[in-house]
Amino acid sequence: MTQAQETNAMHALTIRLQDEMFALEATNVREILDPVPITRVPNAGAFVGGLINVRGNVVPLADLRVSFGMDRPPADTDTRIVVMEIELDGEPMVAGILADKVYDVADIEAASIEEAPKVGMRWPAEYVRGIGRRDDDFVIIPDMQQIFGARANPAANSN
Amino acid sequence: MSNIDPTEVFRQEAADLIETLEQALLDLETRPDDRELVGLAFRALHTLKGSGAMFGFTAVSEFIHEFETAFDRVRKGEAAVDGRLIAAALDARDHVSRLIDDPDYDPERGQAILGALKIAVSGEAKASQVSEPLGTSSQPAPATSEAAAGWRIRFKLATDALTLGSNPLLLLDEMRGLGPCEIVADASAVPPLEEIEPQHSYLAWDVTLKGPVEREAVDDVFLFVRDDMELTIEPLAGDDDVGPAPVAAVQAPLPAPPKAETTSTAEQQETGPVAAEPRAAAAQPAATTKAERNATLRVPAERLDELMDRVGELVIAQARLSQLAETIHDPSLVNVAEEIERLTSSLRDTTMGTRMVPFGSLFGRFRRLVRDLSEDLGKPIDFVTEGEDTELDKTVIEQLADPLVHIIRNSIDHGLERPDTRAELGKNPAGTLRLSAKHRGAEVAIAIRDDGAGLNAERIRRRAEEAGLISAGQSVADGELYRMIFQPGFSTATQVTALSGRGVGMDVVKRTIDGLRGSIDIDTVSGQGTTVTLRLPLTLAIIDGLLVRVGADRYTIPLAAVEECVELPEGIDAEARGRSFINLRGELVPFLKLRSLFGAENEPDRFQKVVVVSSENTRVGLVVDQIIGNNQTVIKQLSSLHSGLKTFSGATILGDGTVALILDVMHLVGFGQKIEERRRAETLEKAA
């Protein structure tokens, strides 16, 4: 399935994190929420430091800005939570992703997607699946499996 | 409906039947004269054979057919129950479960088992084994593969067969498909027009099927309508004269029980001695078994899980309603809210009740395990079980089976001494293994006690030092030392046996029990035995909780763990004075400041509260800012992103829709103790 999408176009939900545009696989997105009360999880680390209630389910809230070493200003009127399915060690999981702003759903031409350059990039290369182009802007396609996989076994958690 | 795999249904049913069979066999070993047990075992076999054939498990049903034939001799009183028979029958039972998994499983072994079974039932007259040449063909024949020149089939469907959706025309078509047929309808039973019930089936058919068709193929035609119908199938003897076959002829080809099956209802499973008059014999037992069956209902586990989820959501919605009612202060709304609260909590209890399974459901397989081990190792064992009725959440029960197998195996292999050694020590040569389960507050304690040699603390210590788990000479509490046997790769067995000693297994125990958020205790007295106690939380779904506030966040503490709440005496600043104990009616109870544990940032409340909780045998105070109150807590598992955090056993959703974490008392205490130790070590360093 992803194969087909990659050869044609990526159906993507575009969001803003700090000043960068990110593209999330639209088919995995379940819903987009206005900010809800976030429950802090002590000692869980900043990346998944919170839990939210999504229709009666407890869902971890992830902040990709932590993975990409960005600033984390408090939520404002543009802030949204993108609830999406993420495959983690072969198991599907639902997580919320904090977005500074949600733009729209767009097709990103496969031809425009390039591999992440190994050098000259501010972001950790393993977290970037590719860089696409939309109009004249670059769109970062994050590698969710990598990002979440790295956090799934929090060895850092002291207990 | 349609998404349920029928073979899966069969497997489940088969698992139950096999268990019934096994229990009956094991009971027979102690009460060989109990006819009811024989009947029970026979019925289980019979049903298993029938449904096996129906779901296409031919190998299974053929094997069971032979098994059943042998066992039928016991049922008829022609053979006595003895140890040899039970052993052979248990082997056969094992073979059946293997065949269900793999129809091609080792047919030679199957034959060998059947052979042993036959010898066992041939009783005193050993000669009879001569008359029975080979496994499968021992049966008088027609059942499996006789292909006669043709068949005469006479059948009449049950009166209500049409209402139930059977179509006789399809059956006739199917028979035509088998070979050239002559079909004669017998309308003699059709009542006068005014008495005809249009939906009833009155016709009977005589079918003469010519051609070399196997008996089974004919049987298959009627596979799904066999219940309650009249059916006779006889081989066509050469140029037989055509004519309606007398129904009385039914009695003629009845020597083997499988034939009786075709004339009797499939449901019947006769308890009577011999099915000479199947229909009459069937009537009464069928009535009683039906009533019994209605008492329990088989429900797919996932449906129960779904129900539990819904109830969980209801509880959350109800909490919101209650909160709303409180803020609005409308008496009628408050009334409704209270009513709903009451209903929800009883619905919750009922739903949880449906998930509770008696612990005794596990005992069965352990009896078999103990029996086999006792035989293999030549150690006579008296296996005692207690607390069969103790109920536990089904998911807990399922996961407990494996760890208990390992513990029991270990106790028998390593714990219990050989009979001669026991005799020398003045003990009863037969060892005793006691398995018990009982409720203790919100926990269930499961104990496995043997009266063997006890753990050898010296040997464990040596092994632990070798493995680098402790440093030489380090002082370790006994309990902690014993728990080391649950470390991966840890084995003190000087000799590796087929059963244990490889050090695999006991770490599985620990992992599973940890996963269930339980704990393991080991008690041992040298020369007198070892007791392994597993403590497990009662349920994993909904609990009563105590909601507290720490800093700006709210947390739930399982109410069952809470002993009391007190105010933290003002002026106790634990860290500064190097002590963190409160005096509780003369007893010193250590406490943990949740604020510092959880990194709370805002100003602490002036009057801090202490929630005293007990875990295992220690009491610990948890210092919080505010105690908010009781609430029903629907436990939601944390995702794998947070599963590494042992301080929390899950999360729940509060009345206002926010999420609150549930504190895991047991692990929290451990966490606190670690911090304590670290601080103590630091102060020691400073002092040095």
C-alpha cells in the first residue's frame, strides 16, 4: 500500500512545527483535536510526557518538536492535536501528536520526494524519511516508526 | 457470526471435551468402579468423534472411533478399569490433542497406543488381541470403508425439519450425485388435508442407490440433518429385490456402536447401559443434560472484553453525570444521577463477575502433570488442592498456568526427595504437594507447598556468587536470596534432568508474575519443605480508587491497598532531619513524598496528608497535597511508550474527562526504598 503511494503521490496531512512544515501520512490520521487537558506523566521524558483522553481512551501525547530539537512554546490558538495510528514493533498504536498548526491535506508528488541528505541537515537523519516539495516549500516527512521506536523502550526511565 | 472460524469453534469445544475426558480418567484411577465417570468419559469421546467428523478432522475422529470402541468394552462392563487402561487412555488422549493440531502426527504411535488400549480392555482374556489383527481394521468393518454394490437408504426427516430450514430435495439431489438412484416417496404418513400443517414434513423416502459408493459418502449426505431424523442405511445385497425396507430391519446392522449413532439422535450420548432401544433410552438423559447445559453459556472471550470496555465507558460517563449534578444542584437531577450511579456500580460488579473463573479450572491440568511427573521420577506424590472456588479474572488465570507448571515441576524434581531418602529421614515415603488459592483483601494468594528438602541457601549463594548476582560475602536477606532462583539461567541442580535444571523456566515465572503486577515469596525450612506464594491483584479491569492531588496533578491509589489517611504532623521535614518516618500509634511507618518523586513544581499545601498503604507486608505512607475522595476507577493500560514506568499501573479517566494515572503501590514502595537506600549511601559517604 505504501509502495503504491510512494510511487504516485503521498496523501499527506501537513502541519507546522516551529517554522517547518511536516507531512504526516493522511491515511493514518484518525482525527484532529483542539487542545485538551494534558495529564503529565512524571519521569516519562519530554517526548511522550503526557496523556490525553480521546473519546474515552487514554492516548499518549507525543511532541515531535522534542525529537527534532525545536523550541516548545506553550499552546496557542493554532495548536492542535493530531490523533493517528502508528505501528510500533509491528503493533498498531494510537498516539496524539502535538502540532503548532495544522494546514491541510495535500498530495505530495513522489517525484519531488528526496532522501534526507546525510549532511547539512539540522535534524537527526534517522528521523527523516524524506524531504518533499510543495509549491516552493520543503516538507519534512518524518519517520514515525523510527521516532517512536527510539522512545518505546525508555531505558532512561529510572525506577 | 460468519467471521467465526468453524474449526476454531471445534478446537475450543475439543479442548473442553479433552479436559473432561482427562478429568474423568484421572478420577477413574482413584474410583475405578464409578460408572458415572465411565459414562462421562465415553460421552466426551463420543461427542468429540462426532464433531471431529463434522468439521473435517477425519484423522481425529477415526482415531477416537477406535479409542471409543475400546472404551465401549469398559462401559459395557466387559473390561475392568485398571492402571494400565488409564495409562493407555491418557496416552490416547494426548494423541488426540496432537492430532487436532496436526492430522498427520505420527500414525505409528497412534497405532501403538490403540494397540495398548486394546490389550488393556481385553482384560483377563488376553487371547482376544489375537482376534484383532491391526489397529484400524479391528472394527467389524462397514463404518470406515466398505463400498457395497449399493445402498438402500430410508429416511424421514423430523416433523419440524422444514421449519428449521432443511430441504429434502437437496438431500435427494446429493444422493443422485453419488450414483444412479431409484427414489420412492412414502406418503403413508401424510394426514388428511384438513390436518396438514403446511410447514411440517410428512414424507419419507426410500432410495436405492446403485454403484460402489462408500458408506461414509452416504453418511455425509445426512450429516447436518441427522438429529431427530429416522435414517436407515443398509448395503444392497447384490440383485436385491426392490421394495420398501421394513423399518424393523434397523435392528439388524447394529452390532457396533457407531451404527447405533445413525438411528439415534446425535445429541443423545446415552448413559444407559446399551443402546438397544436408542430412542427410548435417549429421551430421559437428554432432558436432564439439556437443563444442565442451559445453566452455562459459552461466550467468546472478546465479547466479554468488549462488554467490559462498554461498562468502563459507562462508568466514566456516569462520573461526569454525577459531577454535573453536583454543580447544578437540581434535586431531581441528583436523584437520577444517584440512581444511575447505583446501577452502574452493580452492573460493573456483575460484568466483572462474568470474567471471574474459579481457580479450580486450572487444577485439572496440574493433576495430570503431577501424576506424570510422579511416574517418570518414581516419586509417589500426594497432591492436595485447596480453594478450587477462589475466583480470579480470566486473563490472570490464563497467564498463571505456565508459571505454576514450572513451579510445580521444580518442587517435584528438586524439592521432594526420593522415596528411599525420605524413608531414611523418617518422612512419609510419599511426598505431599499442596496447591492452594485464597483471597486476601484485593489480592489472591496462591501457594505451592512441598514437604521436601527445602532450598539450600548455601548452594544458592554459591551459585549467585558464581553468576555475579551478588558479590562474595555480601549479606543478603534470606527471602532475597531465595528469589534469585527466578533469575534467568539460574539453576542449582547439580544434574540436569529432562524436566528441569537448565535454569529455563523459573525466570518465566518471574516475568509473568511481574507482568500481572504480582509478587513472589519463597519460604523454606531446611528438611521440611518449601512454600512458593504468588500474590496477584484480583482484577485488571475496574477497581475502587482513592483520588489524591500531588502538586497540580491528580492520581488514583487503589483503595484496596489503602489502610488509613492521616495528616502529616507539621514540622516534620524528613530530608532535613535525616528521617522519614511517622509515628503511627507507636509504630514507625516510613513515608514517601510523592511531590519530590513526581517532580511537582508548585507550592506544597500547608497541611500535607499521608495515605498509608500496605504492600506485601510493609506499610508505607504516601505524602500528598490533598485527598479528594473515592472514585470508581476504570483501568486503562498504558501504551508501550509508557509501559517502562513501573510507578504507574495504568491510567483512568475522571469525571471531568481528564486522565489520571493510577499509582502502583507495590512498585512505588520499591522505588521509594531505592531512593532511601541511595540517600543513606550518600550520607554514609559524606560521613566517611
